Amino acid sequence: MFVFLRTTKQIHLIGFIVETKREIKILVWIAVIFGIAFFLPIESVRFNTAIAATLDLVKWYAREHVVLCLLPAFFIAGVISIFVSQGSVLRYFGANAKKWLAYTVASVSGTILAVCSCTILPLFSSIHKRGAGLGPAIAFLYSGPAINILAIILTARILGFEMGVARTVGAVAFSIVIGSAMSIIYRKEEKVKKEQQMNIVPEPEKRPMWQTSFHFFTLILILVFANWGAPSNGDTTSAWFLIWSYKWYITGFFGLFLAYSLIYILKIKWQWVIGAILATGVSAFLATTFIENPKLSPLVPMIVGIASLSIITLFDKKDADNKGWTLSAWDFTKQIMPMLAIGVVTAGFLLGSTHDGTTIAGVIPNEWISALVGGNSIFSNFFASIVGAFMYFATLTEVPILQGLIASGMGKGPALALLLAGPSLSLPNMLVIRGVLGNQKTAVYVVLVIVMATLSGLIYGSVF
């Protein structure tokens, strides 16, 4: 009886402690929120300017990038998720593939995966455990988040064409160099693993690869031309300007290819596809007639087109993959959009807004940014690489953040260094990699990424 009473008292005591901690936690949160409200610096000019910059950047991002860039890109990511089997991707850089083929495919696979530094981890872990070589697996791990199609388009569109090219080339080269270095450093283990590895049996494709490729690249071309911007130098005689002048006709032309793909490849009822085309065409006519702003009128047919595509695929009964495609695009939307919104708001408030020749300062003084990551010194590039490696960037959030940093004085070299180190690494990412590769290999991988990013930033900053 004594033991029972003692145990009961202990249970009550533990319950009291837990309840007290919970109440204290609530009290602390109330105090923090009250303190923020009490000391809110609404009389500060810098604070109010930062609020204005936040709202300005959010509005610009919503108008310029969400409808024309992000929504089509989500559907492209959905194609990979639903129509391309994982086995068909893995067999190109698995244990039985030739090294040049494995590294080539692994280094460019990120352009179609649309994943962040954490989303790539399950795929990396699975191919590593199933026998993929350490080098190709590391190349895939780095490349996946670094050069996905969403990031490439947004980087070139917002941060400049040369930055987009430098990010793409740097990421591909990084993945090969880092993967090869890891393979050489741990060549003895890789030799043993190669002798013991299991064969990877790829899953059969549901349809010929050329059909999936046709569908995929049609969507890519629609995305590219819908976001084709006017020449920054104002040259009206260049081929770039000519394409920009007819961009919507070109986009519509590839829209017909998409209609063909929907009818003959995905087997959706032709009446539904024709109805979607008519709805999109009528909306385009009404938008150009009644909306005077040339930047806003294209958004209407794009929204109607995406909505029509979503409806005809969701209600298709012939193939469950068609419905799965739109649901997968929705999953990407739910995963990415909230984090992107947080990134845009954070960038606007802390770092300001800059676009179309307009610059509004954020709450962080420009001189602080210039002191740490301004110019093109070894320290500024190294600091940018370190910060990028440990921060978590959800897919695409690095773009608005860097846009604000560059406007606040960040050098182009450190900007590229952060772009090459940030999206592929993060503290959560490192912890998971440690569980797969161990402490030593993880540390070597992180050091290689930081060193390569620093050197690339120095080179890029000295050229541009």
C-alpha cells in the first residue's frame, strides 16, 4: 500500500510539473507577443519604410511570378512525380551504369525534380542504400535542389540572365567535382560496395518515354515563352526583342501541342480539351479588351487555362494518373507556396524591395550588408557560403532573399556563393545526411561545398 501511495504521489507530481511547464510556456508566448505590441516602433521611419517595402514586394511577386511562372512549374513537377517512374530515373546513375553516364544524368537531374534540400533526402537515401555509387549519389544529392527548373527560371528572371547561367553551370560542375572527389576519397569503400551491391531492377514505363518527354517539354516551352522578358538594354532590333514581341503567339502555338498531348497521349476526351481551349481563348479576348494594363491581361487566360486543365484532369475517369498529375501539382503548391510567401515577406521587411527601377529600403541598414557580403573579398564569399550552408531555404525562397541582399549592397560573387551553397545544404539536411553517410563523410561533403562555393564566388565576382 505504501508503495502504491508513493507511486500515486509521484504520478500526481509529474502531472503537476508537466501542467506547470505548459502554462509557463503559454505565459511566455503571451508576454513575448505583448512585448512586441507594446514596443512596436510605428514612429520609426525605417520601420514604416520596411513595411511599405514588404507590401510592395509581395504585390510585385504576386503579379509577376506566381501565375505565369510558379503555377505552370508546379504542373511540370507533377509530370515527373506521376508519369516518370522512379526506377527509370535511377537506372541511369545506378551501380550498373557507366560512370560518365551516371554523373551526367545525376548532375542534370535536378532540373526536372523541383525539390528542396530536405525533399531530396529520401531519394538520395534510397538510391544510396540500393547500390548507387557514392559519387553519383552525392552528385544527385547536390544537384537536385540546386538547379531545379523552378529555381533556374526565377533566378534568371529576377537576378539576371548571367546569374541564372552561372548558377546552372556552377551547380552542374559542382555536383560532378564534389561527387568525384567523394568517390576518390572513399575509393576503398566504394570498391567493396561495388562487389556487394544489388542490381536495381527498373519499373516498367506505363507509356513510351518519347510520349512522356513530349508532354514534359511542351510544358517547359510554354513556361519559358510565357515568362520571356523584354531586353534589359532596350534593343528593339535583336532576336530577343522579336521573340518577346510575339511571345504570346508562340506560347499559344505550344498550347496546341499541349492539347494534342492531352488528347492523344493522356487520352482525355477531345470535347473536354476543345472546351478548355475555347474557355482560354475567350478569356484572352475579354482580358485584352477590358484590361488596359498589358502586364495584367495575360494573367486572366493563364488562370483560366490552368483551371480548365485542372478540371478536365481531375474529372477524367480513363486514367487515374491524369487526376494524380493535378493532385501532385497541388501537393507541390501546398508544399512550396507557404514557404515562398514567408521568404518574400521576410526579404521585403528585412532587406527591402527592388524592381522595375524602384528601390524601397528594408529594416536592416545597407551598410551592414555591405560590410559582411559587399565587394568580392575572400571573407565576404566565405561568409556567404557558411551562412548559405547552414540556413534552410525552401524551394525558391533563396531568390527573393538574394534579391533583397543584392539591393542592400551584397556583391555578385557572394550572391553566387550563397546560391551554390544554400539550396543544397541546410542544418536539417546535414543531420539527415549524417544518418546515412556518417559523421566523417558528411563533414567532408559540407567542407567541399563551402570551399567550392567560395572559390566560385571569387571567380564570378572578379569577372562580373
